[in-house]
Amino acid sequence: MEPTDSLEPQDRLAVIELAAAAEAADGTPPLNEEATLALMRDDALHWLARDGDAVVGYAQWQANNATGQLVVHPHHRRQRIGSSLLDGLRSRAKTRVWAFGTHAPARAFAAARGLAPVRGLTMMERVLADETAPAVPEGITLRGFTDADADAFLAVNAAAFVHHPEQGHFSAADLAARQAEDWWEPEGLILAVEGDEVLGFHWTKRHDATTGEVYVLGVDPRASGKGLGKVLLQAGLSRLADGGATRVILYVEADNEPALALYRRAGFEVVHTDTLYGPTTSS
């Protein structure tokens, strides 16, 4: 099974259909947003497992963060397809592999192949009802994003997530890719501005008529102590509720205790934790 650095249109569609079948069976998407976007680009490697003409398994390796993702059709599991796809990923180096959702079979699969948890990404959610707009500190203005804000936004994002393996490398090209998505709304990217300086942001996302997301929430470390995280969070929740959302989700690093505490105080509860598995010392 040899990888390719680009997919034919029919194979992209087949992978999307495969992922949908796995999500219907498991209750969790098997590929994250970045992997889904990478189906359309040439900066990842792709492995396809076929049964005749049907795509029954898929793996992707992303060079920018040296992580892999894989999925096997529910009707074709326990046929060593997953092991073959993992072997392909491992041929790139000691690749770390994501498992989305808290599923015992994924833990068992990883353990049997010498992989152990190295990182967790926790999904949280809460109900949205009558959300009030926050009290904004004196001198701070909350407003929507404009194209003129791109450089300032990227600079604040880089400062806020300097140690984050993905968000810390978010680029102008990544921003443009999100702006091309159907869900993009300039007003949904709320900026906290003091004078001409962007201090923080809350990027909200609408999944459908009733579900919103705290997509990214970041504050420039130079503006810490102003309570902007809480203000921006509530501003985004209020905007999502005003637009009809009755549920909101978010993802946060499982070991980021300050962020977890902020979200718990705002009424969020843990749904599940995605796990990144990496090689054990002996594997």
C-alpha cells in the first residue's frame, strides 16, 4: 500500500463517505477539521485501502505536525486493515496517531501496537439559553473582524498559542482556508481592541442552526489580568445564542487547567477526550 501526496476527486468523495459511515457507527468524526481540509491540498500523504473499487480504509500523515489519522469502514474492521494503515504511517517515522472520542477499542488497538497516550484534547459543551452580553472593561471595544485586522489577529494568535503544536503555527494561508468555508462569518470572529491594538479574540463557529462552537479563544499575554478571556467568552456565547444556537461545544487541551477552570465556571461540562498516541520507549 503506497501513499500519494494528492487524491483524485472520486477518492476525496470516497474518503468523506467513509468518514461519515464511521461517524454514524462510532458517534465521533474519525478525521478532524485539519485532516478534512487536507483532503483538498497537497501538503499531506494519503493511504487508501480498497476492497475492489471501494475505499474501506484511509490514513493521512501531516508533515507540519508529524501526526497521523486513520479510519476503517465499520463493515471491514478486524481484518488487519487498520494495522496495515498504521504500518504505512509508521514508515514516515515514529508517527503519533490521533484517536477521536473516548473509545475502548481505540485504546486497545493502540496498546497492542506499542502506542501510549501522549496528549489529550477535551471536548466540552453546555446549553445556551438567555445569554447576556458582558460588561466590557473601560477603554476596550469588542467588534467583528475585518480584512485589515488579519496581521494583528495572526500576531495575537501566535503570542497566545506560542507553545501550541497546531494553533501556534496558524498562518495567513490557514486563515484564508477558513474564510473560504461556508461557515465563515467576519462578525463571528470577535476582536477585543484597545485603541488600534488587538488584545484578544473569540472566534465562534456555527455548525448548524442549533449548534455553535468556541472555535478559538485567545488573549495576548501582554493583556493578561484584564479579564478579557471571560469577557470574550461571554460575548461569543451571547452572539451564538442571539443567532439561534441552543448548544455550544469547544475543544481544550486536557492539561490546560486555567482554561478548563474558565470553561467550567461558565457552565461547560466534559463530553469526551480525544487522545494522541505515540510510541512507547521500547517500541
